[in-house]
Amino acid sequence: MKSAASGFIPTYQKVVRKVFRVSETAEKLVEEARQLIVNGGYHGFSYADLAERFGIRKASIHHHFPAKVDLVVAVVDQARRAIQAQIAAVETGTPVAIEQLAAYTGYWERCILDQSAPFCIAGVLAAELPGLPREVGVAVRGHFSDLSRWLEHVLTLGVKQGSMRLESTPAIEAQNFLAAVYGAMLSARAFDDPGRFGAIVEAFVRRIRVESRPRAKAGKTRKRAKGH
């Protein structure tokens, strides 16, 4: 979904470089772990895999992240701060709620199309929560809590601005929107069709968007007035 607001959305890599300040080695480990988790989940990789990929000893990885849970929490925190920075860019770029919503979905649409972030890391881990360490669960739930609060705020603002019409409360519609976004990610992956993401989220936005009506021309208005 494209909008006039999409031009100020930073890429995933730019956002990460801006908000994630650690050593170069730690940053590379986190990025590699993110990709491994997206492809195989929490249990789909080990420190031995990372050591082999980078040609280093496992002890070197333990120096930066003593345990796997520490590394995965760092991965989620990186993604969480990246989304927070992206949201800040959206809000700075436009005060119009419907454009903020379009910019957020446009960010993910671009990430999925160019495969820079084909699936939200928190979404992958959320599906595995019952079998994950408590610390990872706390980080994942924190991400969804942050996002839910922001979406509720945007939807409330949209109603006040007259650009949105909701069928339920902003809190419920925020959860509906989350379901649409993450369901769209899953559908795009399941069918190996990145375009499905945009089509699905656009359907949700169309449902709540209030189309602006063109104003009547002054001349026609005066003629109708004289006829009365």
C-alpha cells in the first residue's frame, strides 16, 4: 500500500544502525541470529551454527552473550527499538492518522518485498511462546504491548480527525489490525507471494477509512439557494 507518507519511512537497515549501538561483532551476531530465527525459530539454531558461520570460537560468542536467551532477547530488543524509531519517523512525517497507518503498513510491505525483514521476529517467536524462556516471552509481549498502544492511539486520533470510522472500540480495532498485519505476513510467506501482504492490509484500511467527499462548487451552491 503506497501513500504520500511513505517517502519518509527509513529502511530496516537504516533504523537498526541508528538505534542499535553495540560492538561490531555483537551487531553481526544479533543480525545473523535474527535471520536464523526468522527462518527456523528459536530452536532452529545454536551457538555452534553461529561460530561456524563467522569462523570464530563459541567462547567468543559467549563473551558478548553469555547464554542463548541473552542473544535472543537482544534480537527482540533490537527489533522493538527499530519499530519504535520507525513509528517516531511516521509521526514526525505526518500528523494525519490514516497516513500514519498507511506508512506503518508500507514499511512492512517494503521489508517483505525486498526481504530485508520478511517476517517480524516477535511474530515468529510469539508462535513458540509456550516453549521459550521467560525472558524471551517478556521481550516479545513488550513488543506487542508497545504496538497495541500506538495503534489504539492512531485509531482514536483517526476518529477525531474524521478520517476513520470504527465498528468497535479503538482497543478492539487495534487488535483486529494486528491480526490483519501478522496474518498478512503469514499468508505472504505461506503462498510465497509478497504481494499478498499489501492486498490484505489494504482491505482492512479500506474498511475503516472515511472517503473525503468533494466540496460543492460555490456557483452551484448559490444557484440552489436562489431556487429555494
